[in-house]
Amino acid sequence: MNAFGLMDRYLARNVLVSTLAVWAVLLGFDVIGAFAGEMGSVGKGSYTISHAALYIFFTIPRRLYVLFPYVAVIGCLLGLGRLAGGSELTAMRAVGISKLRIGLGALIALGMLTVLMMVNMESVAPASEQHSESILNEAKSNKVIMARYSGMWARDGKIFLNAHSGGEKLLNNALTIELQGVRLFEIDDDGKLISLTTAKTALRMDKGWQLTSVERTDFKKNEAVITRQPQWFWASGLDRRALESALFRGGFLSTRELLNNINYLQRNQLDAERFIGVYWERWFYPINVFALCLATLPFAFSSLRSGGFGKRLFFGIVIGISFLIMQRLFVDLASVYRFDVRIALALPPMMLIGLSVFLFRRLR
């Protein structure tokens, strides 16, 4: 047992070192590419190079999470491929260690990193992503920010808008924005609250917003006057693109926050498909990582023994990209034909796991 424990640690260490090296390289390319892309926005509003650097920095936890499944498959291939190339896997088999035990030993490090990424996506990444979006939107538009717990905030002159959530809506064959749980705070020059308007929804029109189920409270010197009306038009020139950025680019929420948004939208009979897809993708994340890494094991015991770095890297890229395309295709089909997104997310990893087991058993 001690010998097997030592082998497990040796396999895990080799795979971990390869995975971290691949992670660093891919993250570096991703960050550099994203930073170069932000250079085109420098000068818009008060957006500077410093803002761009801060924005990219705070997106790193999210980028680590997104890259990890593909980093894991390449790192596993390189780590096991190096051992196979040096005949170390053959030596392990010669002393009685099964292929299954070798595979499980290699997956130990990747399992720990998967758990770390899941914790990251429930804690650090959502807060960091919301902060990065606040930097981006506030600097570019000087009007819109996204707060993690209080929703979207926007400013139009002396009026501050707060919305719980929002989404796209088809109106007269054109997409527009509809906000839910809207509050409008009107502030005077001295910072005093003049009025508070609440509305169930706010629909973006050509020259403003159409509010429904409106309640307005005007704060006078010695009283507060409340008026209610089914609809009210608010003439406002808030930038639609900035609002879309705040609503949709800030979508990296924790599982609990996603579930809260889904429940809120469904209670109000609104489309929650966007959040439902993201919610279930979160739960299938460890299954995807496991399936991708399991797919590398047959190559480690066969064709990679005679291959070099380029061959292993090629196999890793092909497996990762093929899986990504296949899963995205199934999710899109679920959206078009209206079947359960969980089936769409489950089919690709199950197919990959089945193929991997079949190939693994055929190895001599």
C-alpha cells in the first residue's frame, strides 16, 4: 500500500506540474489578447490604460475557471505522455499496478484543482467579475455600474436608476431591453431625495422608458405624497449598450445568485432560459473535466509512448475543441427544440466517457 501511495503521489505531481505550466501559458496568452482588445476602448469616456489593466486583472479568476477544463486535458496528456515516453508507465505496469490505478493516480491532482475552481466560482470569481464590470462600465459611460447584491445602478442627470435584473425582449420585431424591479431616485443639488418611483418593469422605447405598475412618492417639506398609476413614460437617454454590458457581461454569478435570479424571473413569468443554462453548466463542470481527462488515458498507454511534445499537445487541443463544439451544439439544439438543457449538457460527457472506457478496455 505504501508503494502504491508513493506511485499515486508521483503520478499526481507529474500531472500537476504539467497542468500548472500549461495553465500559466494559456492564461498569459488570454490576458495579453484581452488587454490588446481593450486598447481600442481607451479614450472612451474616462477609460484609460490603467482602467484596462485593472479590468483585466479582476477578470483573472473567471479566466482561470473557464480555461481549466482544456488546461486539464492538455496537462494530463503532457504529464502522462512524458512518463510513457520514458517507459515509466511500462515499469509501473510491470510491478503489478493496474492501468485503472495509474489513471486514478493521475486524476488526483486534477480532482483537487477542480474542487478549487468550483470554490473559486462560488466566492472569488463572482465578486471579482462584478468589480471588473463596475470599473469597465463606470469608466466608459460614467453612468452605469453593476453591484453584486443590489443589481444594476445607472445615472441620468439627477435621477439614479436601480434594477433588480433585466433581459432582452422582442418588441415590434426588434430586440430591446426590459428591466425588472425598478427604482428611480431623484436627487436635488444638495443631495436630498426629491422623489422615489418604483415600477414592476421598465421597457426601453425610442425616446425613453415605459414603466408599468408605477408608484411615485414625492417628498415635500412636511409630507410625502404618494401617487399610483398603471403606466408612466420616463424620458431618458441612458446608453443601451452600456446597460447591455452591465446586465449581460456581468453574468458570472454564484450558484445561489443564479438560482435567486431564476426564481425571481419565473415568479414574474419572464424568460429565465439564460440563467438556467448557466446554472446547470455550473453543476456539469466537474463532470466535463472528468470526461476530458479520462479521454486522455487510452492515448497515454498507447500512441503517446512514441510521440513527442507536439503530438501530445495536438491530441489535447483536438479533444478539448471537439468536446467544446459538440457540447455547444447540443445546448443550441436544446434552445431551438425546447428540450431540457440538462440532457444537452449530459450527452457529450457521457458519450466521451463511454468512448474512453471502450478504448481503455481494448488496450493490451
